[in-house]
Amino acid sequence: GNSVTQMEGPVTLSEEAFLTINCTYTATGYPSLFWYVQYPGEGLQLLLKATKADDKGSNKGFEATYRKETTSFHLEKGSVQVSDSAVYFCALSETSGSRLTFGEGTQLTVNP
Amino acid sequence: EAQVTQNPRYLITVTGKKLTVTCSQNMNHEYMSWYRQDPGLGLRQIYYSMNVEVTDKGDVPEGYKVSRKEKRNFPLILESPSPNQTSLYFCASKGAGGTHEQYFGPGTRLTVT
């Protein structure tokens, strides 16, 4: 079956540091890949997505590239802010779109 | 405003007392789903519905029921809750078509004692 593996957290960074959160996946077919963000006390919000190999999703300074050869979708940001503190989830969607498979989530804390 | 709403947001109950968590969306989405979030496990799908009167099991359906009598509503029913169902629950919806983006509700934190 499908699975998503994220780097273990929590991750603590200083403001303006570079962020990478690793995500690898196992899937049959050609899934779509997503990063969702969950701010404290809130539901999940879509951060970015990529629907085919070599696509780059980007939003709010975050980027991730769909790498089929390494089955990866790593999240990066060049300069994090305190307001980026949240839990980040990598996820994939089957071709049919009926199910999202999530990674475990990575807690990010950014200190001033 | 396009949104998914859930009620209640917080619920403390006792083992065996039936409860229902409501979910409603105003985006005319065909697809709706329930997830539970547990530490170290991410989100796991409980049930989903592709349209009215069409529901199917997700990864962890045991102990839960759902119904889809109207397009906008997708309630989650726990007929006899147990402590291992203490969790954070999210409802989500998605339109038809290839975008596959799901919109999530704010969550319901359930504690079963």
C-alpha cells in the first residue's frame, strides 16, 4: 500500500535559518503530492502541491519538488519566521483522489 | 466564505455513551472524509464518501459509522465509544476533478473516559 515517511521531529530553528523537512513516499501509479500545515489549535491547510514528476510547488516562500527517481518531496524555505512555527504534514493522493495518505507530521518551532 | 464546519469542537464523554460529531461543507463538494490524528501516527482515514448515499471504509473504520443523506453533511457516529477512540478528529471535503486538494474542518477533540 501507499506510505509516506517524514523526517523525525521536532525541529527547532532560529529566525532566518534555512529549513528542510524530508519526505519520501511509496506508491503505485502516479500520485499527487502535498504539504499541509497545521497551526496551533487549527485544522490543516494546504501549503503547496505537485501533481506530476518534476513539478515544483511553492507558496509563502516554501518550495518542494516532486522527484520520482528518488520518490521524494522535500519541503524547503530559505529563511524561516517565528510565524512559520507549526506542524507540517507530507501527504500523497492516489490517482483516484479518494484518499490522502499522511506522514507522521513534523513539529517546527522557530525562535526569535 | 467557503468552509468545512464541525461540531462540537471539544467533547468529553464516558465509555459506551453514543455520540455524533457533525460535519458540514458549503462548497457543494462531492467527496467528504473523516480522519483521526494521533501523536506519531499522522492522520489516518476513518471513512469517506464519494457522493450522497455512497460511503466506504478507510484505514481505521472499526468502532465508527457514517451516513451521507445530504451532499453537504457527513456525520461521524460512535455507537459505543471506548478510550482508544480518544483523539483529534478532522472532517474534509473535496470537489470532483483532478485537483485532489482537500479542505479541512477545524477539528473535534474527543476524550472518552
